[in-house]
Amino acid sequence: MTETGDPHGFGIGLGNVRDRLKARFGDAARLEFGPRERGGFETVLTMPLQRSRV
């Protein structure tokens, strides 16, 4: 079973996303995922807004 609770997957994709967010934004970014109470699956991605100066 994977970290997502899905016995059919390997959990690699969301783990890679979490690692990349950590490398880029440190503790300012967050990835939350898991089964929803009423069925289905939910993923919430939180990142800081960064504006470039032109």
C-alpha cells in the first residue's frame, strides 16, 4: 500500500511533487492529500506567490 492508501499505485508522483516543493520553497509550501470523507481523493497544493520585477 502506498502513502495515499491506494494499493494499486506506487506513491511516486506525489512524493516527487512534495520533494520539489520543499527544494524550491522550503517550509513555505505544502502538499496535502488523501481520501475524502464522502468518497474520492483530494489534493491541496499551497505555494507562496512570488512576483518578478520587470
